[in-house]
Amino acid sequence: MTDSLAAKDLTAGYGHKVVIDHQDISIAQGQITGLIGPNGSGKSTLFNVLNGFESPISGTVTLSGKPISRFSARQRAQQIACLPQRTVIPDGITVFELVSYGRYCRQRGFHHLSQTDRKAINDAIQAVHMTSKADELLTSLSGGQQQRALIAMTLAQDSRILMLDEPTTYLDLTNQLEILNLLQELNAKFRKTIIIVLHDLNEAARYCHRLVCLVDGHVKATGRPIDVITKAILADVFKVDGDILHDHGCPQIMNCHTLAMPS
Amino acid sequence: MIFHKKRVLTGCLLLALGFAVLLDTLGGPKWYGISEFWRPTSKLATQILWDVRIPRVLAAMLVGILLATGGLLLQTISHNPLADPSIIGVNAGANLALIAGELAGLALTVLNAFWLALIGALLAFLVVIGLSLNKKGFSPLRLLLGGTIFSGFLSSISMAVSFMTNNTQQFRVILAGGFSGANYEQVGLLVLVAIVVVGSVFFFRTEFTLLGLDHQTTVGLGLSFKKLMGIAIALIVLAAGSSVAVGGNIGFVGVGVPQMVNFVHPGSFKANVFPIALCGGIFMLFADLISKAAVSSVELPLSALSAIVGGIVLFILVAFKKKVVK
């Protein structure tokens, strides 16, 4: 198993506030890695440093063995496609146009769409099952459909790594599952390395090959879901008690209730 | 098909712009016939047309184009359809710089007015950007709120200074806006600025379109965010500053024209920037025509006129849009 993205002795934060404190993290190639942890544990900070959006305070992030700071924005975008938690949807653009933005990092000169670009865009739209909606205005679509269109935009980048920050947060259950199934399909079909921040631990356990559990800027546990989602971690990190059932080797939490917070 | 439609639209707008140029040239306190160009009735008429009307018309058209383009750029980078250099204080900064320069004893030659206005616009914009930064970076809401307050603050100083020094009449064009004194030197500089602004917008049209998404997504797509923001800000300052140097503080065009075009023809920055620029020119030409021809012997203040016309149009748009949404 090779690392596609790794952080060594990473310290990161905003201004003087340290959020991630001297941590080593590696992301395995071709797998779905879930970043989990309570609010404020540093998931989003880690996400933003791993994709090169923020610079670390100290330590290095390497992409295919090379420091990510040495990549230009365009080169980075060819390797990592990234969807932040909340995206501004501009008025007046169609699904096709949004997805075509994904081709920016692959284009040169005057950014005319080549045959290759058009094929990549149409393939990406097809992958998220939105071909019939390609010419519709984004603002006329539902939240789930908009999210799918945004994912298609990142697919059009044709990158090895796909990073998504809580892609299911504002969606109903059907749409949540559809997005996660789609990611699973993309991983299986195209061997894409996927890094995803998730809040729902059961979804994380079901859809991810590996989990990285953060608490207060430290990696508390990392490994297969079955090794990470344990009673001890639930109590320690999430301050909840629950039963853990194993459904074909996949841990699922039941009968959850909060533990009394120490005052 | 889409490409074809776009060409037809641009063609129609160019025709309309040509028509507006002609109308604004021939119209005024005294209307001339079109034959005046090849069969002049008097030497005075020829002089008025070539030395007064034509530079004025060209200045109005170019300022309209610049204001609308600058407005759309600011709306795109701030993700706020109501942002406009004239609302957030960029124009007011240019205005104040002109008044301050004049009071400091600087002769307001065409060139002096240009660089003074540009510096004023730049300083004001930097202050407003500073105001709009919070811990997490740039906040569009703070830009608009801080900018509006700052704009009012600067305009009040301009007003107070010109009243206190009894120079209101002298600063009429700067304060009330208008093209009554436009000359070929100003037109020449405006042409240069327009080439830079429109040329850059054409060159970076894909990049600016992508800036319409949020910062993080934009960077994820491979855009050099800081570089492009710098370019966008420079272009906005250039457009707003040079417009103020020639036409004074003219509101509405920057926010109203993009709104109107987007209402009729919703589209991305790339799709709508040139129609919006052309409509800015057309709007300004008609506003100029009304200001000089509506009441004979009196030149109406263009900023007030633009705001009144624009206010009515925006009011109708908002009311109509609400109906459509419901």
C-alpha cells in the first residue's frame, strides 16, 4: 500500500491558534479514507492543509513524495480535486457549465473546450447520473442535485485524489446515501483515492476503508473502521455510550446516549 | 446554437450602441439633423458637433462601459449582486482626492485629475478591503456594510469641504456628475483605460468566471486566487477612478446595468460581461442625452438623473421578480 498524500510532524491552525499539533498522517492510495472526530477536533483544518489550501505552521505535507507547497495551484488541481463544505452557486449557469469549470486546470491558452474536455465533462455528468439535467440551470435544482453537479465538477478535473468536506451534511437521507454510493462506485471503478470528512459514524464505518479519528488536534486512532469505531473511542472521543454491532465486519453503533460531561 | 445566439445578441447591442451614439451627438439643447455631418449649415454647428458633442458622447459611452464592467467585476469577486464601486466608497475616494488635490493648489489638468482619482480610488478600496477582512478572511457582507458607511463618510467630507470653502460651483462636475466639459484628451485617456480593462477582462474571462465560486473551490480548481484578486482590484480601481476623473461620481450604472442584463439574460461572468459593458455604454449615452436635452438651458445633474432612472428600473425589477418567484 503506497501513500499518495502524507503529512509529517504537521502543526497547523489559524493565526496563533494551533489546531493540529505535531501529527503524522498518511493517506493510502486507492482507498476511501474518512476523517472523523467531534466538532472543533481539527478535521476541517487538516482537510485544508492536506489539500494545500492552507499552509502548515510547521511540518510538511507531501503529495506523491514531493512537498505540496512546491506544486503550483494548477498542478495541484490536476492531482487533487477538492469540494469544500459549502460552495457558492453562482446565478445563471447550467450544470454543463459548472462541470466545465473542472477542466480549467487541464486547459491552456484561451480555455476553449477541446474534444477531450467535452468528453471529460459529459463523462463526469454521466457518472453522477445527471445527463438529462446537463442544460438546466443549477439554481433550479434541488440541494442533492446541486451537490451531485459539484461532484461532477471535481470529477472533470480528472485527478487521482478526490477530497470532500462533509458532502452529505445538508442532504436528506436518500441523497446522503446516493452521494456515498456514488463515491464508492468512483473508488471501485476508477481507483480514485478519496478523502472525506464525515459526521455520521455509521456512514463513515460503512463507506470508508480507513478512518482517521481526530480529537483536540491529535490523531486518536487510525485504521480500519472495525479498529477505530470501538466502545472506548466512543466514550473517549465522542463522550457517548453505545452498543456496537458488527454487520459483516462493519461496525454499526446502536442505542447511543451521551455520557455525563465532567463539570 | 448558443454561439449563434450570442453573436446575434452582441450584434444587436452594437447596433443599439451606434444608434445611441448618433442620437446623443445630434441631440442636446439644440437638435441637429444627421445631414449636418456632410452638409453643415454653419461653421458654428460643425464646431459644436466636432469639438463639443463628439468628445462628450465618446466620454459618456466609455465611462458607461467602464462603470458597468467595474461593477460586474466587483459583484463577481464579492459574490454580492448589489456591490458596486460607487456604493462601497471607491468612487467617493476618487472624488475626495480630486477635491483635496484642487484645494491643495494642484491644477486639475486632465492628467492630474486622472492620477489623483486613481490614487483616491485605490486608497478607498484598500481601506474598505481592510474593513471587510475578519479572522477567516474576506467577508462579502462586511465589504458592503463597511463600504457603504465609508462611502457616506467620504462623501460627507467632500460636501463639507466644498461648502466650507465656497467652492461648490467649482466642484459641480465632480459632485453632481456629468460630461459637459469633456475633451479629446480625456477621451484619449479613457480609450487607453478601456483597452486595458476590456482587454484584461477578455483575457481573464474564464478566471474571473471561476472567481464567482467561493474562495476555496476556486483554489481547488487550480486558480491562483491572490494574483487574480489583485488583477480584479486593479481593474476596478482603474475603471472607477478614471470614470470619476472625467464624469464625476455617477451611481447606479455599476449595479443597475448588470442587474438588468442578468435579469433578461441570466448567465455567468463570461457569458454576460460584454453585453453588460455595451449596455453600460448605451445607458450612459441616454442618461447624458436626457441630462442635456430634457430641460433646455439647464444641464441636469447626471448622478441624480442616473440614480432616479436606475432607482425606478431597479424598483420595477425587484417588484416584478418577486411576482415571478411567487
